[in-house]
Amino acid sequence: MTTRPLLIAASALACLFSVLYAQTEQTQSPIDKTPALTRVSQEKPQPNKTVRIKTFYLRDASLVMGRVIFEDKNQITLEELNQSPVIVSMYAKRQIASGTMHTQVMSELDYCRKFAAVFAAKAWDFRDDPDDFIQAIRLYEKAKQLLSQAADPDSQEISEIDQKMAQVKADRQIWIAEAKSRAELSKLQAQAVIDQRMNELKQEITKNTAELAAIRQTIDRNHEALEQHISDLDVTFDDLYRKLQTATDDIEVNKEDIRELRRDYRRYVRPRVYVVPQRQRRPGR
């Protein structure tokens, strides 16, 4: 009997919680139920969005121009399009020369059109041309997307952009053909230079070989002459040695004769003594 009131109370609380949960679900906004990624994907770009173009000089006199991505009182971040690759640069405000900053505001559509034409014009300077074509096509596609998302799309403008984009793509195909032809021509020129250099090297090798052969012949002749001279010196040395030996023998033989002559001289030859009388002096002289 005591458990029945508890069951009735529990059922009443469950019904109350279910009613409160249903009311809470009904009061929530539909945007809150949508996941964050879904909300971002459902947001449409603004066709009339404006962009700011900043132009200024740095303290080292370098000119900088680009689209503003971020700016505060201390620094500025730009998307620079003065080169074919898109460069995102960040500058401190203290790097900028005072009084040189200028701001130009234009719609994003005009921005895409302007710089698409700039890159299309730069595509034939043979400096980063593939990047120039890519940038031009990318900006024309962005401009077409902005026109298509407008409230009242202008079909004529879209057609003009399609024509310009088709022209850029056609120019890119022509550029590819020209680049291949230019590469083949450069290859032929390089091959011609290599062939010419090889011929020059062959001529130098032939000339050096002839000079080396002449030098070798001279060395061989000098070697033969040296061998002959050495042989002559050997003969002369032997002859001199024999003559010297003969002279030595003659000296040994003559030594005895000289000794006998010295003995005979002492024995038979006496030295003569001459007495010179002294003259007497007269008185008074």
C-alpha cells in the first residue's frame, strides 16, 4: 500500500521533466542547432565587398603596394601582387616612412578584374610566365564567381569575363608551344656550342700530341748523344789513365837516375871560392 503513492509521484515527475525538455527544444534557435561548419558553408560571399589597396614607402625607400589583409595601430599585413607569386608580407608601422601611405578603396570585383588584366599582360615577358597565367585565370574565375552571386547577375559582363579567360587560356597554349620551340632551339644552340668546343678540343689535342712527339724525338736524340759522349769519356779516361800510369812509371825510373846524379855531383864537383882583394886607402883621402 505504501509503494503505490511513490510510483505515482515518480510518474508525475517523469512527465514534468519530459514537458520541460520539449519546451526547451522548442525555444532554441534553429541557427544554434546547425553545426559550425554547415553555417560557414551556407554563408554566401558578398558580391559588393570592398577591398583596400595600400601604397607606401619604407624607410629604406622601397615601394610597397598590396591588398590589406589585416591592420592595427602597430602593424599591417598585405597581399602583394607586384610579383607573379602571391606574397603575404607583414610590416611594422615604424618601418613605414611617415606621410607616404595612400589608401585606395575598390570593390573586390574591380580588384579581380584589374589585376587579372595585369597578370595577363605580364604573361609574355618570359619571367615567371606560368605563374602569370595561373594568377590571371584565378582572378578572372573569382570575378565571374562574384558576378554570378550578385542579386541581379549581368550576363553580358559574365560573357566578357568568359571571353577574357578563354583568351588567356588560348594564350597559355600558344606560350606552351613557343616555350617548347624555344627549349628545342636552346638545346640545338647548346649542342652546337658543345660540338664546336669538342672540335676545338680535338684540334688542341692533335696539336699537343704533335708537339709531344717532337719533344720526345728531341729527347731521344739528346739521349743518344749523351750516351755517345759518355762512351767517349770512358775511352778518354782509360787513355788518360794509361798515360798517367806510364808517366808514373817513368818518374819512378828517373828517380834513381836523379839520385845517382846527385851523388856524382857531390863527389866530383866542388864549389869554387873566389877571393876578392880589398883595396887600400891612401892617406888624405
